[in-house]
Amino acid sequence: MKTKNILKIILINLLIFSFANFSFAAEKENNSQTAPEKMEQTGFSARPAFPNIENSGSFTFEARPGETASDILKISNFNNYPITVFVYPTENEEELNSQGNISYKTFGKEMTGVATWFELEKEELEMEPKSDQNIKFSIHIPEDAEMKDYYGALSAEVRGKAPEGGGVSVNYRFIIKANIKVTDNPRVIEKIPPTPLFAPAQLYLYGSIALFVIIVLYFISSAIINKKKGKTSKK
């Protein structure tokens, strides 16, 4: 009877301890800054592979004239079939669009500004279903670049044939902005830490369960040993 009562007390305490730790860790995790989840599934997505803390959805660089900055673009195919994604650097149009916002040049238009600073590892991706691929790129700041902010971007497109052979139509297009500050005193732009394999809440929960199992096994084995000893002493 004593063993059963001890096991009940241990079980109740462990359950209370696990619930309290799980709730605390979950609240702490929700309040902490984590990398953003994948974009809403619209066939595919494009985003920084390692988001920065200032603007997780775009690239941010600071560099001196003549220096080179680099980063990685991540492309995801959410479809159940393969797709081809085309990636190219672009820059804003000289005039604002009809909504009064900055618009970026489409494929085939002449790039004369900040888009010419970009160098991509590759510009065409053959993607398997439900897969991710990364593209490394560099930005070479000209020696004579003026000290100011520049606004470039990377365009990722899935294209299809236009009706009646009218060239190429863009089915989907993602614009990932690249804000470049040319300065004599560049800052290091901090990245968002990667999400751990196990969240703190999970570690607390799994640890508590493991501890409970070890204690239960210990008392069961002790009870079996004591029972055997009792039988031996009776003989």
C-alpha cells in the first residue's frame, strides 16, 4: 500500500510540474522573436533564407563604396508538381504606379541603376514538388557610388505561355526588396536566430515525462525485488 501511495503522490506532483512548466515555456516562446513562417501557399514563395531583425521580409544591407555584400534567397515550391522559377534583379520605375506606390521593372526592361550591381549564382530553378532551393547572390557597390539609400529588389517568377502565342505571361511574381545603404560607417545587420529543433515547451514536457517513466520503473523494479526477497525469506 505504501508503494501505491508514493506512486500516486509522485504522479500528481509530476503532472502539476509538467503543466506549469509547459504553460510558462509556451508563454515565453510566444513572446520571443522567431523567424517568420512560410508565406501563404500560392503555388510558390520567395523570401530571405536568413531574415534580419529589422525587416524579415526583405534584405537590408549597409556597405562602403567598393565593397561587396551577399545573402541568400530561398524559393519554395508548394505544389504537387514541378515548376520552373525565374529570378532576376530589378529596380524601381522612375514614376510611381497608379496607387502612388513604388513599382519595379519587369523582365525585359532595361536596368540602368542599382539592379546592375547584383550578381546571382543562378537565374533559373527547376524545382521538384514540395521542395526548397536557395540562390546565393552578391551586390557589388561601385567605387563611385553616392552615399545614400538605394532600393533594389529580386523578382521571382513562374511563367507560362501567353494565349495565341503572344509571348510570355507571368503566372506568379514575388518581389523581395533589397534596401542598400552606402555609407562610410556601415552597421552589421543582425539576423533572426534560427528556430531550435525542439521548443523550450517541448523540452520541459518531454523531460518531465522521461523523469516520470524513470521513477515509475524504479519503484516497479524495487517492488518486484522486495517481493522476491519476501518469498525467499519465507522459504
